[in-house]
Amino acid sequence: MKLKNPKKDIKSKKNEKTTVSLEESVESVTKENNQIQHLMAGSNKLIKIKRKLKPVTDYTTTEATTTREPTTEIPFDPVYEGTTVPHTTLTPSTTNISAIGYVTIEHIPLSTSTLTEIDNVEEEETVSLTSERNVMKERFPPRRFPEVQRALGLGQLGRISQGGFPYWLLNLVPDIKLRTNDTRYFEYAEEYLNQLLTRVKPLLRGNGGPIVMVQVENEYGSFHACDKDYMTKLKNTIQNHVGTNALLYTTDGSYRQALRCGPVSGAYATIDFGTSSNVTQNFNLMREFEPKGPLVNSEFYPGWLSHWEEPFERVETLKITKMLDEMLSLGASVNMYMFYGGTNFAFSSGANIFENYTPDLTSYDYDAPLSEAGDLTAKYHEIKKIISKYLPIPDIPIPIASKGNYGTVTMRPILNLFDPQARTLFGTVSVQAKEPPTFEALNLPNWLVLYEANLPTTETNEDQATLSAVPKDRVLIYLDGRFSGTFSRTHKAMNVALKVDGAKEVKLLVENQGRVNFGDIDVEDFKIKNYSFAIDYENDQFLLDGKPFRYVSGSFHYFRTPRQHWRDILRKMRAGGLNAVSTYVEWSMHEPEFDQWVWNGDADIVEFIKIAQEEDLEAFLIGYYLESRISNCAPKMNVGYVFYAERFLNEILRRTKPLLRGNGGPIIMVQVENEYGSFYACDDQYKSKMYEIFHRHVKNDAVLFTTDGSARSMLKCGSIPGVYATIDFGNGANVPFNYKIMREFSPKGPLVNSEYYPGWLTHWGESFQRVNSHNVAKTLDEMLAYNVSVNIYMYYGGTNFAFTSGANINENYWPQLTSYDYDAPLTEAGDPTPKYFELRDVIAKHIPLPNLKTPAVAPKRGYGVVTMTSKVDLFSKAGRNTFGTVRAEFSKPPTFESLGQNSYLVLYEADLPLIEKPENVTLVAVTKDRALVYLNNNLAGVLNRMDKTYSLPLSAKNARDIKILVENMGHVNFGSIDVEDFKGIFDVKLNGSPIASWKVTGFKLASVIDSDLGVKETSGQTGHLHNGPQFLEGHFVIDGELFDTYLNTQGWGKGVAYINGFNLGRYWPSLGPQVTLYVPATYLKKGKNSLVLLEQDYVPQSRSVEFQTKAILDYQ
């Protein structure tokens, strides 16, 4: 049934029983197909049920009676917003549920048919057609009502239930696509606009009225659809009424992604932001989309909304006035949202959802300049002072509104809601169903529905049972009329233990606390899902939201640069022509110790992906195994390993699920395994388990894929059934031959190079790896000509800060540099290189470049020479007490792992036995990875895995003890070995005899600050450090702006540097090729800065280092 006007097509009479065929209400669904997407009883989880609807002869909606006899049974009906009905299971289970709906407005029972209620709702003026998702409250603020004298908008979020969107529309058109060119949606939207704009037309400025601006759409750029046809059609509809009598405009958040989708030709594009934003930066962004015209902040927030169970939101007046002053000084026009908030009377308050469902308060005070009662606040007067600097203030006397104190009112109970009289007075719907129908299926807009069921008898007569449900939103549980517990969507309380105690009946009183109007919501709640990423096998291409798509992506690992740099680098990637970003997920960063999760700061991968989306980039999520030169990142092939891996994958995939493309996010592809075909195991059982884990979370909301080298043996072991198999290779490869191999494993579908190498990594002791830009561009051009989708690995490499650098092994062990510059298009500091521009030119031949400013090299600052002072020797009492973490005795040297020592240094000490001919002895030890050997506290030699130095001739004359300081140089992440790369010393023998007893000390050196070195205890040696490693400290002062810089360690031996406590990583200029360490400005501060070095080998006589403007990565 196609409804053009609910008021005309749906007829009902108040206070009369009405009988309507259910077939009529679901006709549009049954005509299309027999697959109903049903939100099971209000669950967030979409359940697909393949079955035909049973024909129903009639569906009677009656006033509730005291006997509550249902007139007929209703089938399992499609659910739309899925607001408040729990899918209920009871152990023992319930059967045959009765439902009674209550609607109360100003204590007047609405004892009419539900269809009459729809008729009434159509007359209300709080209609909004919006459903924002995946947004942050500062960037994507709420909506309540349009500006009465200045603007009229179709969309509103403003904490009105369901954004003001009429609930009946979701019922009448089950598969409606909101805010799109869907004709069924637009019919209703257009009729509403025609009604509204006809009424306000005399009030437009061109007709002598006060309305100067009319909003076409509200933050449409934050919506998933990005339907330009819809926006044009909407603008034309409004233009037909407004003409030139007012200015048409749009409002969007102050970020590029929103401004690419939100504006429409013929309407002025404006932005909105609050006090935590940068005014100049925001208006510069606006200028990219509106080069000329007034600067406008259409929603500047002087306060914020509040939810139940959280502190009332306050925004500091000084911040508001300071930013308002700044905007007005630039000549900007500003609308303050809200200047007066008011009240969400009746059941009009909505809800937000981010991690939790949070219903909004009844008060919409908003901490606005005018209070909820309309009274002037201190904020009002301060704002008025600022405005008076720029505009004349009218002299209008404002009386102080008095308030009445009417004293205490004692309430007395007069009626129980469950009593027959209450059901008669307030009950509106009484039905019987096999499954709990939703509010929407019952055509109830708000508040309460009572579900009742008889409890089955059990043979065991158990007194204890668990009631489970997915509540939307709050549910009171009663057994035989006795209150027994609560379900809560806010608190995610979905299981309640009950003492049945012979109870015969269960009642569930469900409260709709407000439909979601804003937040990280799964829009399946609204049945408007129309975005996807999939493979079109027939045409060998990807489909993004149903349209052909080819990506040119770049790898950028969020954990290799401070989060403050994420947006800048992502924007440069987009400016270089890329339309996607690929990132690995570093397990060890997110779970550094078992069950200790880290998801904030530089580990906030969710924020990283959201920023990527804001910068107009799709995203690839690479699984937990990083063959990306991160220390210790390989899988261990056993049941115990899979158990822990699954824990981690469940955690990361749960967090990123809302960001999958099928849920409106930017993640279009998720990698199940990375170059597994190069791994020795080739374990089909393991691969099947990985597929099961990933598919369980991702389903069809993104494409699952694997990556392997372009060789049959690798693809044979690396491919996984049900997962799209892709390949990787570098420049100069035979492109047609490689894709011929790929076609043997992926016969149909798009051609892909998941890792195309524009550079390469470098190890200590070898020349810095450079790859010719012209050759990289040439092969890229060839692939793009074949319509290949390409990910450039790495597009930005970054830094292996602290001890995160890994190692490779073939014949020898090769630890990687601290710098992960990779000779990538963007340098370690994020600066564009000639390679960047050459690749951009190639990309421009195949896909359009965005209209973004060409990035330039960011300025650096040389802070000069810093003289270091020797402070503490590592082996001293102060050194051991301050930094020693593990002190124990063992019969043989334990591994780092058995000590719980994640990285860097462990000291093994032993008393030497009596030795015949001590002048000529040989120490033998398998060393992982580098060991400084001391006899009687004097350096005797070095054991080194890199050159396989595992034996050391010694003179042990007069030696009483031996110290072996072992350094973990990085766990193996790729190579021809079992990656179980345990660290330490093994099989230690002196002249063929093992040393029996060891004292072991591990050192905690992840972060060191100058205050850790308070007690001076050092030999103060320079030159070769014969008595062990030494801590040195230095200071320098920064007076002006902070800039990136490079720490030059030339002349020093080997060690680790800490700037203001942050671990910059290893330096090793005596071996090279890296001499400088990159120092991001983020880790500097104005005023006094501290530098600490832990030097292991050699201190130059000058004891000085220098902060300079240039990197030295290829010193010979």
C-alpha cells in the first residue's frame, strides 16, 4: 500500500474500536520478498529471518478491558526502529505473551485506535528526517528547533526523541531509506516541506518578514548516504518556495569529509563548532569550500546537553566569550546553539548512543545564556558585553521573572497501573502474540508497554532461573505481581537472576526512555542501511555502496607516530591522491601485559580510523600479525596461542565493528592473515579458525582478504577458503605474470597489490635502503592501467620508538633501525618528498585528485648543542635500586620471557669457579642478541648474534666474578626460522664447563626522567665504558614555538635516548647508518627540557649532542 498522505489514507474515529487488516500494514513488505530483516524484539543485532508472512484475516486493535482478552493473534511482525521491546528468554522459557500499551498525555487517556494516533502525530510540527551516526558530540552537535527568525531546517537532532522524526513513517514504509533520493521517503519529506514553507512564506525577508536564511540540510555530511541527487532535489523543493526571498544554506561539521558531502550547489555552505576548536583553522577549512562570502558558524555552543545519571554539563563562560570575541573580530556571523534550551515536555526527550545508551534529561537547559525558565544568567551578561563591542545593543528593559514556592505536596497512591481500572483508563492496545511485539508494531509512539506471560511448569520445580533480554530501554520485572528486578539498556543489564518460588506469571513493564537521535548508532535500528563494500566477481571490481570502486591506498601505522600528527599525515595522504589508508594493529601495544588493555592516547585506533574517515579516506584493518618490523609479532602455532589470539581479536573487532563500511564506517577491508604463505606451518586448521573468528565479527560488512607474495607456494599456503586472496610485490616486477599467478587462486574479482613497496626497511650496519622514484612510479602506472587496486607500503613509515623495532633473519640476524622512514613518499617526519609528487602525478592520470592544498615541508628547529653530565652507572647501587625490577637466583640463565622482561637489558652475574690456566679461557654462549661481558667489573669483550660471535677468548687471571649484560635488539618478525625468538643467553660454558649459579637483574627502562637520576653515583668515564653503561643528563631551554628536530648522536657509541621522559629509541652511530633520532615537537615543551642518555659503549670527550634541522639516516 503506497501512502501519499497518512491523514487522507488512514481514517479512524476517536473513542471507537477500530479493526484493520494486518495484511494492509505489511503489504509493501510481502509484495517485495520473503526475507524480512527483523530487529529481534528491539535488539541492536540484525537477525535475518527467511520465511513468508502468514496471511491474517483481521487485526483488531481495542481499548484495554479489565479481562484483557485479545481479539486475535498477531504474527511475527517487522520491527523498524526497534525501540523498547526485549527479546526475552527465560530458563525455563516463557510462552504466549500478552501486550498492553499505555499512552498518557497530560493525564488524559488516549483510548482510541493506534491509527488515530498516527493521524494525530501527523499534525505535530516537530518533524525531522535525520539519523546521524559515527560522530563525536563536539564535531556533530545536536539539533532541537530551527532559528525562528533566521533559518528553517528540514533536519533536527536536538535531543528530541528520534531527532523529531515521526515514528509512524518507519512503520508505514519498513525499508525506507532516510535522507536519500528514495521516492517513498521524499514524498513525505516534500509534503511536510510544502506544508511548512507555505505557512512561513509571508515571513521571509523578501516578503517583509524576519526570516533571512533557510537551511536546506543539517550536517548531512556526517550522514552515511552522501546522496547528491537527494540534496539537489531537496534544495530545489525549498527553492521553489523561498525563491530569492531568503538565503539558502547548509550546516556541517568543520572537517573535510562533512563538507564534501554536506554542501549543495545553490546553497551557502557554513560550518559549526564549539569552544574546543581552533577558529582560524575552522574558517580556513570553510574557505576551501566557500572561497568568498561571509564567515559563518551556524552552531556555536555556549553549553551542552546532559543525560540522566551523569553530571550536569557546564561550559566555562570565559571560553565561550573568548571564542565569540575572536569570531566576531574576524567579521564572522554566529548563531549560538542553544541561546535558550527550554524543556523536553511529555515524552519528547531523546537519547544518544556512543558506547552506552544515554537518555536525555527532561530539562533542555543546556547551560544556555537563558535558563530553562528563561531567566538571565551570568553567561548571558558576559556574552552581551562581547556582542556590544561589535553591534549596538537595544535598550530593552527585561523584568526579572518571579517564581512561586508552593510548598510541599504529599502524594498518595490512588491506582495501581496493573489494576483493571487502570488498564481500562489508560490501556490502548491489547493483543496476544507468540513473540513480544515492538512499540512500533503496536503503533505506540512512547512510554510504556506491559508484556505478560504465564510461566511454564518444570519437572524439577527449580526455584532459580535466569531471565535474559535485550532491553530497549528499561524494563521492570514482576513475578506474580512481585517486583523482581530490572533490565537496563543504559547499564547493559541483560540477565537477571530470579527466585521463581512457584510463580505462575511474569510481567515485563517496558519503558521507552527516548529514541536515539545522535551518536555511534547502528542504523539498522532505522532500517536505512544502504552502504556496503563488496566484490563484483562478474565484472572483476569492487563495489562501494553499490558503485564501482578502485582504491589507491597507503600504509600508515598509527602506533609509529604521536596521535597529534595523525590528521596532518592523513590529510597529506589524501592530497597525494590516495583514497584509502591501511594500518596494522599492534597487539603488544594494546595488551602490553596479559589482560591489561590500552586503547587510549597513541593506542586509540578507533579515533585514528574516525579521523581517516573525516579526511575522506577509506580504511583497511590489518589483523593482529604484523610482519611490519615490529618486535615479536608472529603467531605461535598451538591451541594456547589461538586462545589468546582470539581474545585479542574479539576485543579489537568488537571495538571497530561500528567502523566497518556495512555499518557506515570507513573500514572496507579486513585482513585475516599477512603473508602466512611465507610461514613454515601451513596449518589449515589454524587458518579455518582465523576465518571463523573474523567472519563472526565482520560478516558482510567489509571484505575479508589475505596477502601473500606472488608465488604459487606462498599463495597455496596463505590462501583461506571464503577469504579473497591478494598478492604483494615491488617495483620492477613482471606485473602481468604476477596477476596470472593471482588468478590461479582468485579466478574472478579485482586485481590487487596489497603491498606495493616504494622503499624498503634498513638494518643496523647496512647502507640506508633507497628505491628509485622513477621506477616506483613506472610500475605503479602500469598496475593502475590494468585497473589494479593498490596499497603503497609504506606511504608513511614513522618511527620505531622505544624498543619496538624488530628484526629479520635469514643467514644472519638483522635488527632494524629506530627510524622506519622506509624511503617512503612521506619522510619519517611526515614531509613530502620528490617521490610523493611523482607518485601523485601518476595517480592523477587514473583517478581525480582532491581539491586540497599542496603540502610543504614543515619547518624544523635546531636547538643547538647540549652538554651531558654523567649521573649514574647502571651497575651501581643507585642504578640497580632505581631501575632494577627483577632480582633472583637461578641454576642456569633464564630467558627474558620467563622473567617477564619485555625488552632491552638483563644482567646475568655469577662467581667464577677455580680455573686451571686462567690466563687462557674461552667463554661460549648462544646470545640473543648482544652481550657485554665483564670480568671483575671490567669489559672483556662482546658476544653478538649479528655476526654469530658466540665465543670469546678471555684472560680470567685474578677474576672472581663475571657479568654478562644482554640486550634484546628486537624480536624476529620475518625470516626463515621458527619465530619463537626467546631472548637471553643459553648454554653458557667456560672452558667447556657450565657455570652453575646465576644472579639475575632485569632493568625497567621504558621511560627515564632526569629526576630518576637524583643520586649521583658514577665513575664519570669518557671514552670506552669499561665499567658498564652510564646514565647522562642534559638540559636545554625553548623560548618560542615548538618545532620538530633531530638529535645528532655522532661520536657516541650505542644507547637509548629519552626526551622529557619519552623514549625516542636506540641510537648506534658507531655502526650506522642512522645517526640522528627524530624528535617530534609533541615531546618538547616551552621552557626547560631534559635529555637523558643511557650509553652502553662509548662517551665522547665533549659529552655533547646536538639538536639540528636535518636527519642523517645514511651516514657511511
